[in-house]
Amino acid sequence: QIGSVVLIETKEGSLRANHYHKEDWHYCYVVSGSIEYYSRLVGSNATPKRFMIQTGELFYTPPLVEHAMLFPEDASFLVFSGGTRLQKDYEDDLVRVKLV
């Protein structure tokens, strides 16, 4: 079940996320631009995996996966999440990390 859908617009050079979710998950669909996406399992010391996500592509982030997004260009993307984006709910489920 989808709990929220959000359109996010971001500028070239921005860094987003650098966190993980305890229970929530999300699909991201890139509407325009591209995303340099990094991820690894919570508790891992491995070098994060790097993926280049292009316009028209969809990717999934499950719970307990540290993730970060760098933007080599202006971009917009849709986020489909299981949970709500009410600030308190979102913050209670989120753990900030320094992945990138």
C-alpha cells in the first residue's frame, strides 16, 4: 500500500538522503535529469554500491538500507512511499548516517 507520493525537484550538485528507514520503503521514478544513487545494508562497512539512475527509470529502496543521492544535473523525481510524509512519522522512522 502506498502511503504517500511526493514530487521532489533538486538542483545540480545537491546531496539528499544520507539516511535509512527503520520500516518504511520507497520507489523513486526519475521524471527528469539523473541521480547518482549510493546504497548499502545498515551495519555494513563495505563501500556503498553506486548506480546511475536516468530519466524514465524506477528504483526501490527497502527498509534498513543506507542510501544517498547526488545530483549531477537539475532533476525531478517522484517518491512513492509505504509510510506517510507527515513530518513526525517520517522523522521517527528515519536514521541519519554519513554515507556520502
